Amino acid sequence: MWRIMLASAAFWVFGSGWLQGQTPVRLTREHVDLWVEYREDMGPPRLRLWIVDHDRGLRYAPPEARLVVVEMARMELPGDYPPLGQAGESLWILPQSQDPRLLYLGWNAGGVAAGAFPNGVTVRLESVDGPGHFLLWQAAMHGIAVAMNSRDGADETDRVVLPPGSHSHWNFGFTAPGRYEVTFVAEAVAGDGITRETSPPTVVYFEVEPIPVEARPFELWQRRHWPDGGDVSLVGPGADPDGDGLVNVVEYALGLDPHVPDRDRLPRPVLVTTPEGRKLRLEFKTPRTATDVQFHAWQRPLPGPDMPWQPVLGPQVLSSAPEDEFQWLAFEIEAPMDSVGACLRWAVELLPWP
Amino acid sequence: MKSMVKPIPSQNCRSRIWAALAAWSLAWTATAATVLQRGHVDLDVAFEDGALELHWHVHEPEPEGTLFEPEDLVLEVGPAAATFVPANPAYWFLGPPGSQVYVLPVVEHPELPFLGLSAEEISPGLFAGNQILLGLVNATGPGQVAVYGVDPFGSPTLWMYTGDGISAADAYTLYAGSHAHLYWAFTAPGSYDLEFVARGKLEGGSWVESDPGRFSFVVVPEPPAGALGLLGMALWLIRRRLAT
């Protein structure tokens, strides 16, 4: 009989944390363009949007970059400038005229060959997800011309038309600090008047400073279970108010109830047969909102108190539909037929925030 | 930067008509210099062999473009640049409200040069604050020239203006590795020569200064209706004479 030992889940508070993928590059004062490219030699989509840093000669896919609007970009409107706002209201602005302290942002259709689209490329505002509104306009001697304004929703009127090969600078405005996801779609009609090219909806990420500090998810869980607050010996991550041997951070990470003894709901490893052979699998669910925890596991063979623990890769994501409240994760280790057994230890780490 | 409190300049109607005709005819005259009517072009500051240099940088063919010595290119400011001075008193330097002015905008126009100021070829770290000062030191032409930016609310920042004389205030700060676009306004048609000098303080503490570079512009309005009529008549007469 194969022997399995599962050490009790432990927890760490403010551990080292894990780097979740590549860190986006922050662009703060560079000359940057939202670059429209048309590649006739590619399969659809042939129209794409990129982020181009002219100072360094680098190009980024939009998810790889964060366009930063530093706090000194905040201005108080000197008068009423509908629809930008009214006198005294704050507006964070990346200006059309270069300010060396700020990001110098423009639109550029340099990636579209002359003659490709007789009527140019239309870039539409698809949506804005953020704490405030987004505006795009140009100012000249004859006044202000607003091209995009999310105050009244995003519709067909929220657009700019870029002649192929053209380059222009605009005022980009935001009405509140925080993180914005501004989605654009580029569209164009070829010279035959029939062939239409459309880019995928492309999210451009802006960070308007100062970024409000969000309550960490674990704190929100604490407030939900103890609305009146409480002593750290009751509500803290290492506390065990229901006395079931599962501390609060484990209850939180596994979606359990800290007020009800529910140690019997602690996941147990099971032997499974896979195409790759027999495995020992520890399957568990975690709330999708618990983004500030990380799971770790280690293994060592039996008998083996003198054997070192070896880290187990993972956990693997078994299911993660966005509409589900929980996602299912699993750690797996080899369980060869000729082995006696294995020991699996796992832990929950509460990550630093933010 | 220039002070924004200045008197409004006056204009002579008859001299503008003659200047317009002269400019229009100049556009059809072969010159030794290349005439650029449209496309992205920069007044470029470079740093080579310990010296600052001024060039025109035409951004075609891509990607490197073409460099011209200042005297080897003439920028044509065509009829699409014509606009009228607004009633906004902040734009006093362009002339009386309602008068005609010729402006190269900061948005690329298919019928105009898209003119920028560039220090893109200068590596950051060479100059103190990464700053290079481009100063206007001399100007000739039938009207005034103003180089200005516009803030997000439409108010101008005047960087260079010939209408109050030329001084150290007629300058714009460029940043190494970057470039900028400003409005270039000309108050009358005709030929203009603008002479610039670039200066910068090296990180080691010494100053370097370029030789003066003379950059030429020709403002070409729509030909006057009368002149078009005369030209048409002349061509008809020539054709009739050749036919007989």
C-alpha cells in the first residue's frame, strides 16, 4: 500500500512573493507614440496597435507597457472648457506640446504605407475602464477640438482619423487618479472601397498618479468576517478563532469559514493514474479574489526523515472560468509503483501588498 | 521664451500684394536649393566630433531619411497654411484679428511640411540636463515670424518672435534624444531666412556652440485671381501666336 503523508499546511506572512510574469515597462517622460501598423503580408488581423518609445527605439505590445501620467501633470482648469470640465476642476493632462517632465504622447500611422487606405485609418474609442473619464483633444489658436470624450460614453463620434504615415500629438486627459484601461479599435477601408481591415480591441494601460492604495483582498476578507473588527489574536492571519487547527490565512486561501471548525474540508492528496503514469495529486480550490496568497509544496520519499525536501512545481490550474467564484488548483508528484510512498508538505504564503 | 505683453504690429496692404506675387512666382523659379513642400522634416541639432551642427533632416526615404545643409533646402509654406488671426488677445503677435497669417501646424497636413525641432541624434548624458538651446540670432523677410507652442486650453507660449527684435529670449530648449513640434507662423508671403545657433553645456563644464545655420522658408499664398487671369491670357496669346 502506498503511504502518503501530508504535513499540515503552514503559512508565511509577508514572504518573498513571486514574480507573476514579466513586469510591464513604465514610460514616464519619453516621446511615445500609439503606433498603427498595417501588415499586408500577414494573416488577419493586419491592423495592429503598438506602443513605440522613440527615445530608445523600442516597440512594445500594449500589455507590456504602462503609460504613466505623473502627479505633476495635474492641472486645475483655469476656466470653463466644456467638455473638459469647469473652472477649478482637476484634470491630469499629457500635453500636445512637449513638457520634458511628462510623457510626450502622440498618434502615429507610420506603420501604414501611403496609399493603403485613401481615407486614412480611423481609431475609435471602444471603452474606458478606470476611476474617471478619458479625453483626447487638440488645442490651437481657433479653440479646442475634442476627438474622444468618455464622459458621454464611447460611441462612433469618439475617434481620430490618421492619414497613412502621419504623426500628431494630442492632449490626453484623465479626470481622476488611478489605473485606466483604455480600449481602442483601428479600422480602415482599402482603395477598392470594399475591403475593410479592423484591429482587435487593444487595451492601452495608463497609470495616473498618485495611484490610490487599494485594500488588500485578505483585509477585505477580514472585514467581511469581523465587521466590527477585532484583536489580532482573533482576526490576524495566524489566529485560529474556531480552534480547528487551520489558521485564518489558510481558511481565507481555501475559501473556508473561520468561525466554523472545518478541518475536515482540508484537501487530501489522492493517487491518480495519468497518461504519464501514477501520480499523487493534491487538489484544492481557492477563491478567485484571493490574489494576495501563493501556494507552495515540497516532497520527499518515504522512508526519509533524513531526505531533503524538494520543491514541487506549481500549482497547476485545473479550471479557471472567469465567471466562477473559485478556481481549482493542484500539486502533482510522481508515485512510481516500486516506491514505498511519499511525503507531501504544502504551505500558504501571504504576499506583500501592494 | 518671449514676453507675452507686446504691441500689435501693423501691415501694409500694397506691399503684401507685391510680396504675394513675388512669392508665388518664386515658387515656379528653379533654384539651386531643394524645395520641400510636404512631409516630415526637422531642424536638426547634432553633436559630431565635439561640435554642435545644424541640418535639415527630411524623414524620407525611411528609415534614415536625408540630411541637408541648411542652405541646401527651402521649406515651402503653401496655401494650406493660410488662416486668419483669431480675436483672442493672447495671439496678438500674429497680427490684427481677422488678418491673414500662414502657420505650419503641429498636426501633419498632407499639403504642408510637418516641421519639428530635433536633438534625437544627440545621446543623453553628454550635455548638462540633456539640454541644448536653439537660439534665433537673425531673421530677414517681408513679415514677422513667430515660433510658439499651445497649451491644452489653447493659450500660446511664445518661444521666438521677430516683431520685437531678436535677443537671447528668442530660443527654445531641446532635449537630447528627443524632438518637438511647434507652430511656425509667418505674417506675410515671401521669402524668409532664419539664422539659428545651437548652444549647450557639456557635462564636463565647457560650452559648445554651433556655427550659425541659415534656414530658408518661402511662404506661397494662393495666387491672386488677377494674376491667374493674366497668366491665362498670356498663355493663350502665346499658343495662338505659335499656331499662326
